[in-house]
Amino acid sequence: MAAETELAAPAAAGELPRRPWSTLLRLYPFEAITFGSVVVVVVFLRAWGLRMDWQTVRYIVVPAIEMLPQALLAGIALQLLYRLLTRRPLAIYMREVARPGWWLLWPRLWLAVVLMTYGYFWLKVAVPLVNPRLWDGTLWRFDAWLHFGISPSVFVPNLFAGTPLVPLLDHWYAIWVATVFYTFCFWSATLDPQLRRRFVRSCVLLWTLGSWLYLALPAMGPVYVQPQAFDAVRDEMPRVHAGQVVLGENYQRILAGRRSGVLRSFNPTRGIAAMPSLHVGAHFLFFLWARRRARPLVLPFALATVFTFAGALLSGWHYAIDGYVGMLLAWLCFRAATWREGEEPVGDPAFPRQ
């Protein structure tokens, strides 16, 4: 992966380095990865008989674009709150945000996020059409072997059934999408252009590689193959259970389409895939970025990772090995995004490199 370089003239005290306008014309690694992966997904799915036309774009991309004003306002608001809580001057941020360079990079970052989401959803929902084999039995046995003969999918629900942790994690899992969205908003609104690009690069890598792993090792998750293991907590997790029912019904429509050759009334945002857990991987990736560039956020994202991992096991969405692989994948994507970072300057005093 090519390293990024920054051409900046010395800045006056209290100001950030300036970038030549010519750097805005280059194709950055996060864009090349995103555009390339989307093309591969579309060509691949069309080769398998899916009609990847404008309707597929309209269903995913248009609603995502409609959320961009919210993402912009939320990102700036969260940055101001962070700087206020960490006692950083707000005037520098507001002055730099008003510059054209910041505004020209922001939509490029979010275009990559939108396209990443498009490719991710369509590849994930198409997994049972492309690779019908399921690895749940192998993952269940490997999970038990890895934990000295005890299956976490049996142990964890029975251990915590009836405790306040169960409804807490039911609420937590229900807001997972929101936590990811607002974290994207926050990091995309920093002042350091390298940090913004590299954060998005790591996210594109995580969701792109994760979706291809779904295809390589299809698995529905323990709650779908051994539902009785979660009887003890099912009534205490109504939000999670309702989501599992909805996704299960959508999965059955996909299977019916595989048999008949015609897909009807399915939702591409409701695919089922367990290996790896990108729920856990995403929060672990955010933890790694906080440890590198925003130490005050280390504890919140560490707790988010622990809660998400616990919720994944308690609800039956994932095997424990899914979480381990998700975190390993997140670490690899983080390392790929920060490769040779030490050779480049820091561009936002509120986010010093640790």
C-alpha cells in the first residue's frame, strides 16, 4: 500500500499546515480501495446472475446520501464537544473548518463510506445464493474445543440469565448502528486530513474484507442452529429477538429465491452472516484509533468492545471465535491504515499521535 505524503508550508503559531490545492486532485488509497472493491462486487454478483442495476443503487445509496447533512452537523458538534471536554481551543477548529480544503475532503470521505455500505450489504445478503455451504457445525465444535470443552453459546446465556446485564445488552445491541454512524461522523470531522483519510481507509478495509470472509465461511450464527440454547434469555432480550426473527424471515426468502431462481420481497440490508463479527471488530477498530489519537476515548471504546462481545454471545448472534477473528481483522486493517505513519506530520493538535 503506497504511503501518503503531505506537502505543507510552515505554519504560523496556532495554525495548521496548509496543503496545496493540487493534492485535492489525487486519488487517495481509501478511494482506490473503495471504488475497486465496489466494481469487483458488482461484477462478481452479476456473474452469479444478480441484476445489479440502478434499483440496487437507489435502495442503498440514495437513503445514505440523504443522511449526509445529519452526518455533517453531528460530526462538527461532536468535535466541538470533544474539544470542549478536553479543554482545547474551539476558535482554531472553527477557523480551519471554514477553509475550502476541509469541505472538499469531507464529501469524498463519505462517498467512500456510502459506496462501502452498498457493496457490503449486497455481497452479504447474496452469500446463500453464491455459497450455500454452512460452517455453523464446525464453528460450534471449534468454539467448544477452544474453550476447553465448554461452549460459550451455552455457558454465557445460562450464566447471566436473570441478571440486569441481559436487558442492558439488549438495549446496547439495539443502538449498535447508531454508535458506528456517530463514530464515523466524529472522526471524519477532525482537522488532520491524514487522520481522516486513514480512519476511513481502515473502515473500508474492515467492512470489505469482512464481507468477503462472510462469503468464504458462511455461517448463520448459534441462535439459528441451536435456538434452544438461548431460551433462558430470549424473553429478556425482546429487541434482539425481534431483529433475529426479521433477519431469519428475510434469509428464508433468499433461500426460496435460490430454489426458484427468482428473488421476491427481500431486504438487502437484512443479510445474515456470523464469521467474522464486524459488530465486535468495528468497536475494537475504534478502540485502536482512540488509543493512537484520542486517549480520552480509550475507556469508552474499550467498554463498547467488551459490551458488544458479551452481547454477541449472550444473544446468539455470534460464536466467540467470530469475535476473536473480528478483532484480529480490525487490528490488521488498522495496521494497514497506519503503515509508516511516523514519517508524516500531525495535522490536528487536539489529536496528537501517541
